[in-house]
Amino acid sequence: MEPTNTSKKGKRIEPTKSELEILQVLWQQGPSTVRVVNDELNKIREVNYTSTLKLMQIMLDNKLLQRDIVDRIHIYRPSEAAEVTRGQVIRGLRDLAFDGSTSTLVLSALGDGNTSLEDLEKIKKLIEELEQEKKA
């Protein structure tokens, strides 16, 4: 399936930090109005309604969001699932900051000392599953 968030030139648009915050709200809350998104963002930091509106309009233009209009109410939703966008961001970070090396990215993330035992167990399980897939 082709990615839906591409620019007019066909290049994939990666969300900015502020756009990711909006996407995070929409992934958690489900399709929402600008007011709902802005209220959620304001629980973290102060954000003007007009700033949220403008950014969401830009995200709509860049195909990061989709909009439905129901009884003149604009309802926004992400164009892609969280996993798709997160994967895109991780690949971009890997290529930009870690010279394309997945192992360097992962080792850097794990080496910061903030990885819980629960997360380490999940990572071990994932590695075992990936090894089994490769052997099959």
C-alpha cells in the first residue's frame, strides 16, 4: 500500500515534533475536533487554539491528517496508523543520526540507563521471535 502522507513531489512528509504531539493525541483519543486536540495539548503545555488549528490545517494539506465534516463540525484523524508513522520516524532518525545503522540506534537507546527490566524482557522476546523468523 502506498503511503498517504506524501508531498506534491511524491516525497514522504515526516512529521515534526509538534505534529507528532497532535498525532499522539489523535491516536489516543480517536477522531477529534481541533478543540479536543488543543485541550489535550494544554494538559502538557500551553498552546493557543489558533496555533493548533493552523498546524492541523498544514497537516491536512500534507496528508498527515484526514478530515470529515459532520453537521459543520470538522473531525480530524491520522492518515496512517501509529505504527506506520513511528516506523517512518525511526527509519528517518536511523538514517540521519546513526548513519543507517539499526544496531547503533538500538544500542544508543538501550545504553541510556533508562530501560526497565520489563522493557528488556520484551526486547529479548522480540529478538527471539525475529531469530525464529529468519531461521524459518
